[in-house]
Amino acid sequence: MTTMKAMTYYGENDIRFEDRPKPIIIDPTDAIIKMTKTTICGTDLGIWKGKNPEIEEVARQKTGQWNGRILGHEGIGIVEEVGSSVKNFKKGDKVIISCISRCGSCENCQKQLYSHCRQGGGWIMGYMIDGTQAEYVRTPFADNSLYLLPEGLNTDVAVFLSDALPTGHEIGIQYGDVKPGDTIAIVGAGPVGMGCLLTGQLYSPATIIVIDMDDNRLEMARQMGATHTINPSSEDVIEKVMQITDGRGVDTAIEAVGVPATWDICQKIVKEGQNIAVVGVHGQAVNLELNKLWIKNLKITTGLVNANTTGMLLKACECSKLPMDKLATHHFKFSEMEKAYDVFKHASENKAMKVVVEY
């Protein structure tokens, strides 16, 4: 077989489920993975809507042509073939594919800043190279970018270990310096916000406030461990947070949407000396009220996931009683990929959190 089915982006509002060439080994550090499960990320929707025109621009600069880009950067599968330099994996191994590819040896990789790998790695899959929403995918730097799939791990949870859980954990919880007994607020109850909620409980905060406009997602957040929920469409968020915290504010405010309104909430509810962790992907400028914040001794962090805690989270998921699998609200066959996109694009009315696509 020389062709395969794949979900391909061609430009703003133009994605096609079509036949594409099956990937081949290019570099000796590559592996070819036969996909068994994938999912759709909010970033994929952003690309579909034209948020990342640089995908086509970079492709034209490199090759002089544009043949579309296979989407997706999450999933699990079975190793089909490995390059001559791959030592840790072999044909037949069941693996989790990290959303971050890393050479492991450049200056940034030595600092565990894998998202900024200087040897052609980082977040490239489904972005600068073809991704996982296909029957097969080429994974660069396979020894450093794949994880063996444990036999007993729920495969839905394994898919979330590609991106959603490491992103929430590293950029929300770790960068936000969440500690036992803390009060935290997660603004945005989408997949990454829920990743923050689930992985945050590994650090035993005393109070977890989840803020979102969708009552269905707030109900799910309560089921997953939120102690308080607030809907800005019917409640004054700032007033309610101050009531919950005895007028003090929160130790960590996690912005998990990427719009000015959710940033504004965070900068107004964090207490002095504490943390705002920006996880959401922002497409426009926000108002940073430094005239009010300069005196508060705050730490504001941003970031793209490095996937440097994926191995730890994998072990935690194997033994944790946290309901990680509840993130998977919808399941589709790979042949239903277009329907899966439509459901996820209209997530609120479909009560969709993460859609899992099975081959």
C-alpha cells in the first residue's frame, strides 16, 4: 500500500479527508507508526480556521510548493518501521506519540526546553510536518519522542498523554507553582483546562475553582474534582472568587482559553506574591494592567508544552484513581473523521470535551 487516508489542511476553512502518500523513513532517527487512536485538539480547529497561515508560508519557502498539511499531533499506535539509528523501539511496539519532537542534544533540549528544540524538533507534527490524523505517521527523533504504551493503561487516557495532560500539568500546574493547601482558579473548562484540573489534584490544593460559560462543562468539572464552579454569564466572577477566598484572591490563576476576557479575570483574582499561568493560545493582544499589578509581586508565566513530564504522568495515570478517562466524551471511527470534526467544532451544543478517533 502506497497511499492512506488522512485529514489534510489546504487553507482557511479548507480541510479534506483524502488519499495521501504513505510516509517513509527520511532520517535514520525516524519511525513510522500505524495509528490506532487519535484525537482532535483545539489547535487543529484554529489551523482549520486560518489561525496559522505560516504553515503554508514555511512549506513554500522550503520546497517552493504547497501540497497541504496532514493535521494532528496526538495519538497512539504500533511501530511499523524504524530508522537505522533508532535503538529504543522496534517493529510491533505499542507506543504513545508525544506532541513534541526533540533531538535531545541541542542547547534547549539540554535545558528540557524541548518545545524549542533547535535541530528541527519542537511542536512540528501536524504543523510544520504531517501529523497523526492519518493511517500512518512519521515521527522524528523516535527514541526521544515516543513512549511505550503500558498494557494496563486505558487507551483513551494514553491519547491524552500526547498533549492535553502534559500541557495542563506543565504550563498550568507546574509553572503556576501549585502547592498543597493552595487555592487555584482555572479559567476555561475545555480539554486543557480539564487537564489542569486533573493533574492539579496530584498536588493536593485545598480549593479548585473552575470558571466557564458552559454549564455542561462546569458539571463535568465538579465530577472531576472542582470544589467550586462559576458561570460568568450568570454570576459576578470577581465577587464570587473573593467570597470563596475571604477577600484574598487565589494563589494560582490559570488562564486556559486564550482571549482577553479570561486574561482579565486572572489579573483581577490573583493575590499578592502569587502566580498567573497562561496556558491558552492567544491570537490577539490583551490589556496588561501593570499600573495595578506592579506592586503585587506577581509571577506571570507563558509557555508551549515541553512534554518533559510525560513519563511521570504516564506512571501517575497507571495508578491514579482520578477520572482521566472522562475527558473522552465522544468516540468515532477513522472513516467518520469529518463527522468528528463537525462535532468538536460545535463542542458546546454537542456536549463534547475530547473526541477520540479509533482505527
